[in-house]
Amino acid sequence: MKFPEELDQGGEHNIVFEYIDSSIPFVEEHLEWIKSWINHTVEGYGYMPGNITYILSDDAYLQDVNLKFLQHEALTDIITFQYSQKPISADIYISHERIKDNSVTFKVPFENELLRVIIHGILHCCGFGDKSEEEKSTMRALEDKHIAIFYDGI
């Protein structure tokens, strides 16, 4: 298992997608556009991207990270470890199993839910929260806005 302290943080500006168990074809097919979309989002909020690593895994792996570092036993779709804001550097863990289940629950395509979670982590790094109902509403609106921007660019 790779935990935050074990990930490569090399380079000044690098967006990387690592896969723990299997790759996600949508990410591989659109990798350069996804990276540009992330950069555009970060820069749009007045920040510069640094090292941003997405680690895509299954539920068990993310649950281990959640327990080891946050002492939470619950399943989650995303965990963001932000190391700096100027430039934005973070490790963002995503469970593809949670994304799949959530896409069924919310009746949206898997790809849309994946994009929502990818940008959700970046929005947290840009200072947006989701604890209060108002913050959750703002976060959801921003996620929707950035998903639309993604599809406008493809």
C-alpha cells in the first residue's frame, strides 16, 4: 500500500493519476484534457498547481487510509491530503467502487460522478468547504459548473 508519506512528490508542477488495482479507461482516454481542466480550475481561483497526485483505488484501500490517517472507519469516496496551497500540492484518494455505487444511487453516468469527485478534491484545496448546508450547496454548484466546463472542452 502507498500511503501519503510514501508517494513521489517530485517536480514543481505535476498532476499524476496512480492506480492501485486497475486503471479507469475514461481517465486514460481523456488524461491530458483532465489535467488541463484541473489546471484551469486551480488557476481560475487564483492559485498555481503544484504536485497533485490522484490515487484511484478500491473501497478497502481507501478505508485503510481513512482509518490510518483520520481514525475514521466509514467508507468514503474521496480523501484529500493537502500539503500546500501556494502552490496547491495534494494527494487525493478516490474509491472507484464508491464512485460506481454513487453513480447508481444518484442516477448519473459513472464518468460524471468521477469528474465530480476529481474536482471536489481540487475545490477543497482552493478553500471551499462542505461542512454546513450552505457550503454543501455552494460546493455542489461549483462541481456542476466545472463538470459543464469539462464537457464543453471535449
